[in-house]
Amino acid sequence: MKLDITARHFALTPAIESFVSKKVGGMELFVTGELKVHAILSVDKYLHAAELVVHADHRVCRAQAVSKDMLDAINKAVKKLERELSTHHKKEREKEIRKLRNQRKRGVRP
């Protein structure tokens, strides 16, 4: 997994950096290949925004979240991405199962 973190308009602390890496590390369950994540964290007055861009399995997924707390914004963005990646993972799995069933119907052994 490759993780890039960009902090805009505030100083990135080691605590936030480790929190992001821990949260994003759970997404590896839904990906078969290499996972590249770019986290863009920004602060505008009282709003904290987190944008996560994931490149995985020839696919790009993106999620944004805004909150009054940075950790809460990161949590919301990660939940959105996990939902999207799990849906994609289920579709790919169903596609493989359909392929195997069609091969069995035709008498081809995998």
C-alpha cells in the first residue's frame, strides 16, 4: 500500500498521520492488487475536510467528507470508500462465480 498525505492550511501531526494510515489500512481487504491512496486534508476556518482518492484494481474511487473535527471527517470519508470498494469487490466476485458456472454448463473444466 502506498499512502500520500497532503495537508492544506495546517500542520500535519504524527497523530493524524498514523490515524489515517491505520484507517486506510483496512481497505486492503477489498483489493487484490496494489493499493494507492492519496489523502488531502484541509482546514477552512471552522470546517475540516478530508478527501481520499484510491487507485486500485484499474479503478479510481474518491470520497469527500466535511466536519467540525478532522478525525470525524477522516472517518466519514473512509466509511464512504469502504462501502464503494466492498460493492465493487462483491460485483467482481459475482462475475467470477458466473464465469465458473457458465464454464461448467458448457463442460469446460477450469
